[in-house]
Amino acid sequence: MSSWKDPEIAGVRALLASRQPAPGAPQPSIAERRAAMDAFGEMGSLPPGCLHEPTTLGGVKAERVAPTNAIEGRRILYLHGGAYVGGSPRSHRPLVARLAEAARSAAVSLDYRLAPEHPFPAAVDDAVEAYRDLLAQGVWPERTIIAGDSAGGGLTLATALKLKDEGLPQPAGLFVISPWADLTHSHATYKTKAGDDPMITRERLVEAAGQYHAATSPKNPLVSPVFGGFEGVAPMLIQVGSEETLLGDSLLLAERAGHARVEVRLEVWPEMIHVWHAFGGQLSAARRAIAAAGAWMDARLGG
């Protein structure tokens, strides 16, 4: 068993272990997993004075999150994680609010359609239509960031590739946390990090991937963006933990985007786990990562 230099991540690991179902217990249903994710988000706190309200973008339900320090004209289009089968603006509200405050920007958290009820390309279509609507409302692309975590990180990248295909302007930047960007699960870290990742298993990802891409090949670049052509895509910041099975997705992404001459900043945070940013109340590393991402977005958004 590994030992951890950071006592805070050891505490988070103990908390996660205590919530694991007993051996042999039935696996929760999709509905139960979705409810648990939303409940986790409801437990978190928002920055003082931060407001949230329902809205729509491109006909898609969403939630607008507005910190007190938001600069007029800026937007973050946030795409939540949840393996494409779970998650919502509710589950990610505290994380989105903290990122928005750090970037001094309002955010819109998209409630895109989920698999298996709505398989690929529903989520990509929803994200592209939401971005189109932002532009139609007069939000400038150079004052917009598209961001997301896990599956939402992969969706962020797929959205950028789709915008390129359709000749739409790229946003000012792409920020992805622990992105699930290769639904073929090809990198060695799916094996080498399996014993250290307390949140993600290859088996669970394979199940969710099949529900999401259905009859479409997992090598389709809009399903697995690591197979896409990144030439001309917006600059990106990638933050990933060193203990993730998904670490390899970020390594592949940085390599392939960099090869396409995209400006890429890859941060591998030692000892951190999948989307550790969500544990901002327990982890100083989460707060530092949010601050660093916020500074990067703030600089990209300008004005």
C-alpha cells in the first residue's frame, strides 16, 4: 500500500473508502448514482454572495453562476463530469462557483443530455448549440472559456473540434480537469494506476463508454478527442492527478495537441486523485489548483 506525503489526501482517501459498498453488495442503479452525485454537490458551499439561477442556452437547460467579482462580458461554459451517464449543474455547483470566482467570470453550467437515454452525439450537439447561443447573445468568443471535468473535459475537447469542423470561432481557451479523452482506454495507466485510483475503474468506464458511444466507433474524434486533429484549436490548460487511471488520457492529449502546435499547459499534480478540485473544503491542493486555473482563465479572458 502506498503512503502519502500529503496528510489531507490521505484523509480524503479514507473518506472515500468508508463510502464504498460492502463486498458483494449490488451495484447502485444509474438513477441512484445520479442522485448521489447531486447530493454530493448540494453538500458543498459557494463563495459568499455567489448567485445561481436556472437558465437555458440553445434550448438546453443550464444554470448561471455569478460570483460577486465577475467582470461584465466574460463567460465560462462549463460541462460537468459523470461518465456521460450522470452529473448535473447541481452536482458541480460548488466547483463551478469556485472556478468562476477564481477566473472573475460568470459561468453557465450546462445540463446536457445523458446516456443511455441520449447517446452520442446528443451531448456534443447540446454543447455546440449552447456555445452558438452565447455568441448570438453577443458574448465574444475571445471572452469565453469552455471548461469541464472528466467526461465533461472530453466533451469540452470534442466541442472545440466540432466548432472547428463547423467553422465557428474558437473560445479564448479550453480548461480541462482529469479529462476522459480516450474511450478506447489505450494508455498503460489504466493498469499501472488501477491500484492507486480510489474513484475510477476501467471496468466502470468501459460500461459507461458503451452506453455513451453505442454504435459509434470509440475512435471517432468527437467520442475520443485524442484521435482528433487539433490544428487551430484554442489554447488549453490540463490539470490531472498523478494517481489517476485517466492520467494517460491527459498525457496523450498534451502530446497530440502539442504536435498540432496548440499552446498546451499540462499540470500533473502529485498524489492527487480524479477531480480533486471537488474536495476544496478538505484539500489545500484543490484550492491551489483552482486558483492556478482561475489565474490562467483570467489572463486568457482579458479586459
